[in-house]
Amino acid sequence: TACTTSLHAKCLVVDGARALVTSANFTRSGQARNIELGVVVHDADFATQVLTQWMRLAGLALVARLS
């Protein structure tokens, strides 16, 4: 059965110490027209959990690296 779910959240981990989790698209039109919500968390444990979960999804080939 094909996977029919999608992850819309965007995540950014900085220096393993801070994490941004947002619904916003990192595009000009996404920033100009959409109403989005995001949070920056200054906590290394949380940032590590975000990165660990992202890497787990990548290992399952559910996400792909873009850069």
C-alpha cells in the first residue's frame, strides 16, 4: 500500500541548540500571502529530538535531503 500521508511541518535545527518548527513555506509567496505559525525553541534536548526524528524519517526514505 502506498503511503498517503504527508509532513507539512518545516523544521530547522541550528547548532544542535535551537529548533524552528513551523508550518510556513520558505518561499516568497508563502511568506507574503499565507498566515502561518511557527515556534523557535532554545533547548538543546528538544533540538536533538527534532533532528533525531527527522533522521529516522530519512532512514525510512519518507523524506529526502534537498541540499
